[in-house]
Amino acid sequence: MEILHGHLLILLMRFVSSTASLAADSKDDKKKQAESQKERQEIRKQSMDILARLYKSQPSAKAAVQKAAGYATFSNFGLKIFVAGSGKGEGVAVDNKTKKET
């Protein structure tokens, strides 16, 4: 009988620890989603800034972008030291018909 109680106690402890782990995972997921949303908003703002600079320097580009099937804006950052280097870029592509962003 004591063995059965011991096994039940172990199962109960595992259940409690897994429940706590699930709650922590849920909080992490919400935090990651919030960070992703913030990053997407920053990329959208950056895209609008890029388009504004383009339209200022090339006013005819606005009509071309509006008539196009879609457009994309990207930023990039690169670093090069001697022959080694790296780079990173981010951006958004927009379908003008559906206004869907990717």
C-alpha cells in the first residue's frame, strides 16, 4: 500500500511540475509574440520611411509603385573587416492588389 502511495505522490509531483512548466511556456510564448509584433511594426515604419525618401528623391516612383503588382522595401547592414564580413537585412514585400504583407 505504501508503494502505491509513493507512486501516486511521484505522479502528483510530476503533474504539478509539468503544469508549472506549461504556464511558464505560455508566458514565454506571449512575450515572443509581443516582441515579434513590435519588430513587425518597426519594419513597417522603416518601409514607410524608405518609400518617403524614395518619393522625395524620385517623385515619379510613387506612380510606378502604385501601378506595380507589388513592391518590397529592405534595409541592410553589413560589416567587413579585411576579407571577412557579415550582413543582415530585413524588410517587407506588399501585394498591391490584396495589400498582403510578407
